[in-house]
Amino acid sequence: MSSSIAVPLSAAGARDEAVPLVDYGLIRAHLYAAFACLALSMLAGFLYSLQFLGYYPFTEGRLAELLSPGHVRLMHTNLVAYGWLVNGFTGMLYYVVPRLTGERVLSRGLGTLIFWAWQLILVLAAVGYLLDHGQAIEWGETPTGFRPGTFELVYVPVDALVTVGAVLVILQFMVPLYRARHQKYYVTLWYFTAGLVWLALTYLMGNVLPEWVLPGASGAAVTGLFIHDLVGLYVTPMGWGLMYFFVPLILRKPIWSHSLSVIGFWALAFFYPLGGVHHFLLSPIPDYVEFGAISTTIAIEIVVTTVIVNFFMSLRGSWDKLRTSFALRWFYTGAVMYMITCFQCAFQTTWAFQEIIHFSDWVVGHAHMIMFGTFTFWVYGVIDWLWPRVTGRRWYSTSLRSWHYWLSAIGIVLMFTILTAGGLIAGYMQKDLNPWEQIIDAQAPFWLFRTVTGALLIIGMLCQAYNMVMTAKAGKPFEEEEAPAESPEPVA
């Protein structure tokens, strides 16, 4: 593994000069689909929050049954994971993997099949949620299969389709990785290779074993592993891999330490798979299993510390670029939030903390900070840098980019803070055996503020979505040599 990015562009030309190395059409398609899923997910989350305020709009008739808060919550969480992040990461793989390996992906036709098949899977999964066919597995509610309404003779095996889709994605990107096996792998490719392998194993583990093989507490333990490993063994490798590629590229200098990048990768591989049971502390799962999960979760701080130090030392001497590069601003804001949530996690996964925060909004705040404040921020950062290169046009509006950043950053920090505070208040009231009605009344102001901050996130996302569409339609021509990395002008 090398400590700097080497992009062997010339290697690709040996096969067919007429076929481009990077398929920008597939990148655009996945990023458009990702934003559509993000918009639907955030709308669902906003609707779900209204029930806590007594203003839920769907309360009568068939529509109320289909769009019940329980169904809407499944749309919110699963569209974030499988719609926004998977589409976003897949689109970015189409850019990064060929650039680092010098090899094209397996097939453009396969890429088109993967794109449309994945969007179909998302639609089928959404239909399954609305028709009460979701599995009782957190983050794994994707229906095993269902018969849609009046079409009783038709059986839709959603879980099987997801598995096939994941295998096709793995083939699409593992082939160029395999072809480039004789060259030195940059750390980004380490993360991508591991993440693709772990994806298939994690999904099968979480969607087959708990429901069909392991009963009771054993199934719950495996479900905990699935919840944790879906984030830690797919989302995290994809996110860190993108950071290791784009940050040195934008800074135009190597990552600070080769050794720290190796330590971070292997520490993630060793510690992360074992921590999932911390989602079910104070449960019938044996104490020694819970203690093992607590210990490995705390040990993950090694991963976080090494990676954070590596990236901030890489920024040394280039701090001014945070003023001129929106992409770097997204990356480093997300890195700070990642550090905060992981540091918080080391405490909240202890029995002492769980006595207070178990089933409280503290956990909801933590989940939003990591999934939105970290991984979504990183995807936003990549899009900010990549979109002009994908469309061949400069950003339509710098002001909209600024609004997007500040509304998102302020919104998620306030949401995290208010949910953390509300969770502590509810936890201590429950410990003191306050009546449930009093706890609900005490939470009402926090829930109202949560909805307001969610609106800020939605407005910021809409600013970016509009900016992306207008950039593709009406942006000025983009020339790499005219703007090597970012505009030299400071941004708001």
C-alpha cells in the first residue's frame, strides 16, 4: 500500500481508447436516485416527528393505515441506508475504483442493470413496508417476500433480490480490483475491497439467521451484530475510503501517515464486528457477551483516534483551504462529528450509562449524528467536488452551496444537542419512577425543537438538489485546468 494516491490513467487506455475509463452517466444516475431517496426519507422523518406533537396528518381512512407512523418510520430509516447511502456510495465507486486501478468496471450493461434493479428493489421494499410485510429486525425490516394485495399469485422475494443485487455490485467492482491485484493497493482500495466482501456477509447474517435459524436471545444477539456491522463494515469502510481518496486529491498532497492508515484499517477489521450486542444491553443476552461488546466498542476509539489524527495532520499547513473548499469543509465537519459520536459511544455502551439512556432520545440523537452528521456530510462533500466534473459544468450558485452547508451543520448540531438533553431528562425521570404522563409532558418542548431542526435539514437538502439540477442544465462550462481543485475565492 502506498501513502499517496497514484492514478494510473494510462493503464486503462490499453484496452479500448474509445471507451472512457469512468462512466459519468452511471454516476449521475446513482446520484440523482440517491437524492430522490434522501428527499423521501427526510420527508418521512419529518412526518414521523409530527406524531409527537399531536399534528400527524394521516389519522383516518385507508391512507392512515398505509401511512401510519410505524410504516413511515421504516421508510425513513431504510431509505437512508439502502436508498441514499447505497446509491451514493455506488455512484462514487464508479469514479474512484477505475481512477485508482486504471481498470474499467466489469460492464456498462451490468451497471445499467444494477441501477434499475436497485431502484426496483427500493420500490418493492417500500410497498412491502406499507402492506405490513416488514421483518421485525431493526435496520433489517426489508421484507423476506410478500404477495402484493390483489395479485395473490405473485410472490415478490425482496430479500433474495437484495442479495442478488449486492452480489452484482460486488462483481462489478471486484473485477477491476482483481485485475489490478499486482499493483500496490492504496488504502482506499483496502477499505472498498473489505466493505464489498463484508456487505454480502453482513446482509445474509442479519436477514436470514435471526428470523429462520436462531430463536430468542440468540437471534437478538445476531440482530445486534447486523445493526452494528451494517454501519461499521459497509458504511464506514465506504466513507473512510472516500475520505482517503478525496482529501489528499483536493489538498494535493499525500495522506500524513501510511502507518496510521494501516493501523486504522486493521483495528476496524478486528474490533468492529464484535461490538453489536451493545445495542441490547440489560437484556437476557449473557453478561459475558455484553461485556465483550462493551470492551470492543471502547477499543474502537483506537480506530477513530488514528484516522482523525491522520486527516487533521494531513491538513497541517493547509488550514486556509477550509475557507476555499466546500468539499473539505463537509469532510472535516463530518470527521469532527464522527469523533464526537464515537467518543460518546464509548460511554453510552456501558451498563452505568444504559441505566439512564436506555430507550431514550439520547440514542436517537446519536444515530442522527453518525448517519447524517458524518456519513451524509461525507457524501455531500464528494458530490460537491465531483458534480462539476460529472456534468462538465460549474456550480450554478455558490450561495446555495453555502446555505446547504450552514443549514445542515447548524440543524444537525442543534438536533443532536436537543435530543441528547431530552434523553437525559427522560432517563432520570424514569429512574426516579415519575409517571409516564409527566415524562411525556417534559419531552414535548424537545420534540418540537427536533421537528424545527429537521426542517432546517430539509431546506438545506432542497437547496442542494435545486443547485445540482440547475448546474446540470444552466451551469457555465467547467474546465479542470481552469479550476484545478476548487475556486481560489473564499466561500461564505
